Amino acid sequence: MGHHSTWTWQELLVLLGGLWLWGGSAQPTPPGPTRSPAPQLKFRLAGYPRKHNEGRIEVFYNDEWGTICDDDFTLANAHVLCRHLGFVAATGWAHSAKYGKGIGRIWLDNVNCAGGEKSIGDCKHRGWGNSDCSHEEDAGVICKDERIPGFKDSNVIETEQSHVEEVRLRPVVSGARRRLPVTEGVVEVRYKDGWAQICDEGWDTKNSRVICGMMGFPAEKKVNRNFYKLASKSQPKQKRREDVGSRKRLFAERQQLNYRLHSVSCTGTEVHLSMCTFQFYQGNTSTACGAGMPAVVSCLPGPLFTSGSTHKKKQRQQQQGQLRIRLKGGAKAGEGRVEVLKSNEWGTVCDDRWNLLSASVVCRELGFGSAKEALTGARMGQGTGPIHLNEVQCLGTEKSLWSCPFKNITQEDCKHTEDAAVRCNVPYMGYENLIRLSGGRSRFEGRVEVAVGAGDGDELRWGLVCGEGWGTLEAMVVCRQLGLGFANHGLQETWYWDASNVTEMVLSGVKCAGHEMSLSHCQHHGSSLSCRNTGTRFAAGVICSETASDLLLHAPLVQETAYIEDRPLHMLYCAAEENCLSSSARLANWPYGHRRLLRFSSQIHNNGRADFRPKAGRHSWVWHECHRHYHSMDIFTHYDILTPNGTKVAEGHKASFCLEDTECEEDVAKRYECANFGEQGITVGCWDLYRHDIDCQWIDITDVKPGNYILQVVINPNFEVAESDFTNNAMKCNCKYDGHRIWVHSCHIGDALSEEASKRFEQYPGQLNNQIS
């Protein structure tokens, strides 16, 4: 598009405004009594190859994007610029156009900051637009990968960013009920105060693919152009009336069309229309597109968005049977850390060279549209297990990520702090219009109100949800439906203000699995409500959060440390008091005899994006005199011995927990310590270690007969505290017990293996382990 004049580019910005990523807005210098306000500055990172926290620094000044020259550049300059972008500080900077040469103006030269300035405009420089540099001297910055609290988190690698309202599909067959998602319609682009059409001369399937991808659909399908052609002309008299009736109000009058773009040419791999080449119509558009008609596109929805629930389930099962890729740790459908299956084991993808083309292949493979964002630096939490792929470089046309060129990983290449993630375009379903929160202190909390009676032309009636049985999983669905992230708490009683006049309960018995996109997809009582307490105080409420913790057990340590101990009863009074022995211990001849204990260490990591904090405040923690510490949660972990068919034969009763940071990764400071009534929790990047030799860190197997068993450990079993992923909370091992020794082997996190491997895992040969001490 280089041959277009400057004003055409400005029109493009008006037409598809907001397609660029604003790295963040500077706070302009407050005007003094006589000064006029400084122009609003915007910043972004650009260039390739790069990660989300580094790149060529570009500044938007005087309605134009430009670069900064590297002459006299310092780390102090980089600190100021990184803060503009929402990062806490800079770790370095780059000279000589390391991230590629920019285009447009070079806005600043000889910049000299002290480092503490609020705005780059407050630093010394030669004056805006005054420079003696070329784009070969464009400066770049490398920012510390830590966001300023409250700064909108955005990590788009390329600079194009789509806003749904800028391009839309307008359904032209008007039905009594407008069905969502809209899969077919006229492509329209925002222009001035309205919408304009695109001339379809030369329009092909690659263009349609781009539009469908933007709308959240993985693929396009052929459109019957003749049908639309007929409809757009005045109807001939002999045309059969029922045809006209079924297609009523297709295009009302020809003159309503207002063409804006023509000669659109996409390669099919673009994530947004703005990245294709096209031309504008100038002047009078009423005679435009003489030989053509408006571009019409029809899209194929992915399995999650096809109508008909049985068909949906069938497709979903079919697809899950074949898929070797999944998303984990995201709050919404279509976002998450990318995980791939290799040699029957799930692993992650390293973010080196990760970009929108590769991310789009992932999104389409999973039944979503093209990628909205390619995220690096474990922005959706760190994964576990192997890192299978590195330097993935898709062309964008591949059917699967496995078809793209990539490098196998070596130990030194990547860590889980570099796990790649995606945010995909998903179809607009309108779910957020059927639910709202009221009475909270912020938009992230409140009493849940749902809309009922949304029939033909009916007015929506709002009502409350019964709080009975309401928990974290149900709250998760509400927060997802509203686009507010994860649930921090599901409240069964609410003390919020009566912000709306809604007092009637309309929904009870809600039971969600936690992955649903709308509360209406969860099980609930039918039209007959069953709710013991119906006052507004007993209505369900939620507190949502953009981030959540994610706990998982370090499985190899359990395997390495498991052993049997016969412990005399006279040493177990304390443990018995805390209910850490099996029920038969009550009938023992105290203090004589012993109990046989399977002991092991457990190391619980927080790999999420928020600290794990107990649900109960410290006012309700319980002091245990025996072990001399406070327990902050009633049930934190279940330790069980199961038969291969799942029958429980022994349980550890490891109920209450004192949560603290035993150790942390490099650069992470400990925050939580149990001693002296300290704060309890597990910081992101830290772990809580319970050594095999402390009380209750065992399963009482005195009554277990010799045989083959499964050792199962489940963290946060009652979903008391919100996590971004509950599927990795269970760990399983195979056990072989011969009455004297125990072999523990094949320990793994519940969802770390393929389904096939999970079914097979009990049949692995054992390995020798510690004998009775």
C-alpha cells in the first residue's frame, strides 16, 4: 500500500481506528496556570523478532507514529519509556535498529532523562521532530517483565489489534429471532458515524477466510452470490412470493449501500482486514462497484459454537479424541497457555519467535478464529512437564501446529517462564447481556442477577439466584460470562447494597462443572424453585479477579521419598487428636502396639498468576495446641489409597493446613510464614514443603491388605479457593504392597498424560523402593 498518499493513511486510521496497540498512554504534564495542555502521547513496542516486553520504541505525537533516535540513549531513558508501556522498569536498551527499521518521523533525538520523570516529554531533548538521524539508528527497549499494578495488561507481539465493532458481519436475512452467532452476512466496516460496505469485485475465499477468522470462526464456506444478487435488485413481478417472504428485507433499497473499500486482496493468513491490501473509494460512492455487489461472507463455526447440543457434544468428543493440542490457564474460551501432546505426555511451547501466524494456527485448529494476541513470557501461567517445541514458525496456512517448522528443545534453550500462550477471536454470543452484578464496591463483585423470559419481544425480567449450594465453580462461570476473569469467591450470603430493585429468586439448584461459557449451560432446577431462604441476603454473589493461583504437586518427590514406618502408638497421641489416623486406631490398645504409615514428602507449587490465600480470614483460624500452629483451612489435601477400580481402602485425613512459602524460585521473595500467627498462603513462584518426617504427612495403611493400589493426592479438593486450573490438582502413583515393603512408581499429575497412557498406567513394572524403617 506504499503508493497511497499520506491522507489516505489517515483515513485508514479513522476507518479501522483502534487497530493498533496503544502500549499505554502517558500522563500528560498537568498544565500550569498559563501553559496549554501537552498533546496526548501514546507508546508501543514494534519490530521482529521480539517478545512482549521488548522492541523498537514508537511514540504517537501530533497524530503520527514515529521512532526515537539512539544518540546519547541511556538506561534512564529506557526506565521512563518502559513505565509508559506499563512495565515497572527497564533491564536494558538496544541501538542501531536491532528490532528493524521503523517508518515515519523520528520524533526525538539526544534524549537525556534522569530516570524519575513522569513523561518522556519532561526529559531534555532536541525538540519534537528535530533530529539528524536515519531509521538505522532507531532505539529499542527491554523492559522488566513485571507490570505496574492496575495497568491494563496487553502483550500483543505484532502491533495490529482488532476491535470487533470496527468490522462486522451484518445478517441480511431477517428472521423473527436473530440467532447468535452470526455466521453469514454482508461485510461492513466502520466509517465516520455509520457503516460502509466493501465491493466484492475480485473478492475470493482468502479474503473470506480473514473475515471469518476475525469473527471467531476457523473456516469460511461458499456463498450463493446469485441469491444475494437477486435480492439486491428490485424484485421481478414473476418472482414467487414465498421466496420473497422467506428472504424478506434482504437489501431494502439499493441506494442504501455506501461503498468504502474495493480491490481487497488478502493472502488468507492475516489476522485482520487492515493487514490486507485494498483501496478506498474517493468522492461519490453511489455509482461505485458497478459490476459487483457488497462482499458477503459465510463462515463455519467451531464445535463449541454449533447449534444443537447433542450435535455439539458429539463433535466435541470426536475432536478431543484426535486433538494433540489444548489451552490451559485462561479465564475465557479461546485463551490460554498452549500445550501439545508428544509421546503420550503433555508439554508446553517455548515462546522464541512466537507470533500471530503460529498463534492463529493453534486457534483455528481448536475451532476458534484467528489469533487476537500471541503472548510470551508465561502470561497465562507456567506449565509443567516437558517443553516440546521451540522456535515454531508457521506460515499461517497449516492445519495443525505440528505441521509447522520447529526446533526440538534442549535443556538450556527454554524454561517454563517462557511458555507461549494465545488469545483467539471467538464468535460474539451475547452471553454477557443475560447476567449482571449489582451492589458491589467495584464492577468485579456483587450479587448475581440473571435475565429470564427473553422470548419473542418479551421484555427481560431480572431475578436473583439462590445461594444454596453455590460455590467457586458456579462463580467461575459467572465471571467468565461477564468477561471479568476468574472467581475469587462464590458467596452464599451477600451483604451488598440493594442497588437494583430486584428481589425475586428465579434460579435455584445451580450446579456447574466450571468450564461452561454461560450460567444457562449449567444444571439447575426447572421452573419449580427450591430454595430454603429466599431473602435477598441469601442470593448468590461473586467476587471476580483478573488473575488466579494454580497449585500443583511435585510428583517425582512423592515417588523418591515414599517409605513405610511402623510407629508406636505412644508417639501418636497428637496425631490422633488431629484425626490423622484411620478410624480403627480408636479401638487400639493405647499406648501399646503400633500403626503402619506410608510416609512421603509433598511439595506444593503455585504456578499461577496470583498468590494462593486461604478462604477464611485469620479470625476463624484454629489453634492446635498439640502441634502449636494455626490451621487456616479445614480441608486442603486428601491423601488416599485406592484399588485399581477406584475403591478407597485408606485415607490420610490430612485435613487442615498451615500454608507458607518454604522456598521460592530465584528473584521471588517469600511472603508467607506460619510462625507467630503470621500471614498464610503460597506466593506465585514459591512452594510449601511438607517433609515426610512431620506428623500427619502420611497415610495410615495398618488395615490395608497386600496388593496393587493407586496412591492419590488431591489439593484443594472442595474447590474452596479459586484456581485458574483445577484439572492439575490431583496426582496419582501406582503402588505395589506385599505386606512388608511398598513400591511407588509412575507418579504423575492427573492431566499430564494422554487418555490412552492414563488407562495403561497401572500396568507399568514397579521400581524398588525403601523398606520398612
